[in-house]
Amino acid sequence: MADTFHAALVKARGDEKSQTDIAAVCKVTQAAVSSWETDDDRLRVLPRAERLDKIAEAYGIAPRRLRALWHRAAAGRSSSRAA
């Protein structure tokens, strides 16, 4: 089970869907999806909270789980930037 936001997205997308497929459902660019999924902390971007339900739908992840992962990632970013 993936324990980070970006890893959960990558795992859920698998080989069945492309980043372009996800982008079309979420009404964002493929580059935005790539920035959510990247392993590179310097390039990774968290999507806006109001997009999470649509993102959960696109990836087939339970919205509650996705929100929990998003909150954990957002909290981690805040604490790392404060240091």
C-alpha cells in the first residue's frame, strides 16, 4: 500500500491509464498530473484541495484516503519549509 500522496497516484494509475487520460478527467494539463506524481521533491506540486474529489475519481482512489494522504503531504511541506 502506497503511503505517500504521489506514490498512491502512481500506483493507482498503473499501466491502465496514461497521465493524459487522468488530465482529461481532471481538466488539467498532463504536466500538472506529472507534477503530482513525480518522485522529485523539488518538482512535486500538490493539487488544490478543491480538485481532490475529481482526482480521486480519475484515479479510482477513495476520496477519504486521498484527502488523508494530501493532508499528510501538505503538513510535511509546511514543516520542511519552516525548518
